[in-house]
Amino acid sequence: MKLLRRLAWTLGIVALTVAAFTIWVIWPGKAPVPPPLVTDPPPPWEQQGATQYIPSVDPPAAAPFTARNEACDTGAAPPGAAAVNAASLTTMVWSPFGRPEVGWEIYAPRIAAEIDTACAPDTRRFAALLAKWQQSRGLKPTGVMDLSAFQPMLTGWHLQRPFVRVNNTGICPGAPLLSGLNTAKPNESYGGKTIQLRPGALEAYRRMVAEARAAGVIQRPETLTIFSGFREPAADAARCERDNNCQGLVRTICSAHRTGLALDIYIATAPGFGPDSSADDNRRAMARSAVFRWMVVNAGRFGFVNYAYEPWHWEWTGEPLLPGVPIKSLSQAGSAPVEPAPSSIAPLRQGTGSAVVR
């Protein structure tokens, strides 16, 4: 009996000890255990599982030519080709982007870079090198710039843009987190706008501008300043619906500006036009400018490629595009397919059937 009383006493002491310890642990006055540290999620391109990257082209597949001294009045040009090019440069009626245009002077700097010459379009060497380029593509080597020569050039220029290659599969690339963007300095912004880009794109832009300035092609304070960078997809969609102007040539429901890698920069303007006017006179003024010709030759070294219709629109290819969504899943408000004129070149299309994307 005495043994049982001792055992009961021992068990009681143990029970009281356990109860006291439990009360001490949960008592309200005890300092709470701090919650685990919460940090911002990594950018989408650093998250595990985000593997659907689209390879970039850096530098572009078609390396720009290096300006040099050339004997432009010589070359085995087809008879009469130089004279035809001299005339058509300002008179050829065509629709390379689905709307009528007169002449091809706007695209002459890019065509010259494509065939690897610094000679003017009305020279024998230009015609000779164009004929050589045509022959290398299985085309008749006429040495004359026409639709049949321009079409493969335009296709190649489109395909230098990773954004277009993705769009051509029916996908709209994703947008980066706002916290992952950097803001341009006031002197890098046109008109005081707040410009944001992915950090690598902004740094590449700065290196390019520094070299352009050293080359002496920046003649005005606004030259090469940025007037559009990252645009939030929701804001773009609201504008498309409001203005009903996202039919693909200059606006689209899936804009390259959503990537944080695209930027519109001040090149030049014709009297009475703004830096983003797609009027032919304005684009022609840009094509004639020293800074645009410098960009055509040199921007690829910094990872930038151009949307051929807009001399001011450039995209950085130094980082992958983010995984996106089907274009068909986006709101179609403010968008309608635009069919090019029957005699024009049919540009690459995005998944919705719209025309060229930017």
C-alpha cells in the first residue's frame, strides 16, 4: 500500500510539472515567435519552372556593315540598273507594309547595310552588290530594287526580332514585375516622361548613346532620348479599346513595349511632325539623318534591332523574353485584322491575323 501511495505521489508531481511547463509556453505574456522573413519574389525570368524562354539574337544574325571608302562608280552592275534605282528611289509606287508608299528612300539605309555597302542607291556599286545579293538568294540578279528583292530582306529583318518570332507562334510574351525595372535619368527622357526598362536594356542603351555622342552624330539635346519604354499591358489594352486603333501596323493588342526591352527614341522630325509620326515625310526625314544611318550600322553591336516601318522603334535582344500567353486569350477590343493591298508584300503575322507587330 505504501508503494502505491509513493507511485501516485510521483505521478502527480510529474503531471504538475508538465502542466506548469505547458502554461509557461502558451502564457500571453511570453514573447511571440517572429514570423518567417518574407521577401519579394524573384523576377519571373529567375523563378524555377519559368523555362519557356525564347532565344534572343545578340548580336543580330545579319551583322551590319562597316562604313569604309568605296569606289562607288565602279562595279559589274547589270546594264541600266543604277539608272533605274536612281529613278525608283523617289517614284516607285508600292505597299511594303500594306499601305501605299512612294519611293524606297525610307528603307535605303537598311537595304545598303543588307547588301554591305556605304554607296548611295543610284551608284553602280550599289546595283552590283544588290545583284550579288539577289543571286545569293536564288533571285534574278537584276541589280534593281523592287518588291521581289525587298520581300526576303523584310522577312529577315522581322526575324531578327525575338518578339516577332514569338508572336508568329501565336504567343504574346509576358511582362516583367515593376520592381524589376530601372528608371531612365531625366536627361535620357524625351519631354520629361517617366521611362522604365529592364536594367540590361537601359545599360545597353546608355553605352550606345555614349558611343553615338563620341562619333559626333548627336547634334541636338533631344536626339536619342527615349519617349516610350515599358508600357503596362492593362494600360495598353484600355487605350486600344478607347481609341480603337490597335490594328497592327503602328499599334497592336500585344505590344513589344510590354516586355521592358523595347524603346522608342527621338531620331529626327520633319517640320510640323512629332518624333513618332509615321507620315512618310517624317520617316523620310529620319532615314536621311546621320543618327539613323549610324544606328543602322552600329546598334546591332549593342544588341538592338529595329522595326523597319518605324525608324524610332528599337528592341534589345540581350535578355530572353518572358513566358507569355496565347494572343487569342487577350482582349480583342480595338483590334481588327488588316489585310495588305493585293500588290504589297505580306508581312509576318501574329496569331490573331493582324499585320506587323510592334
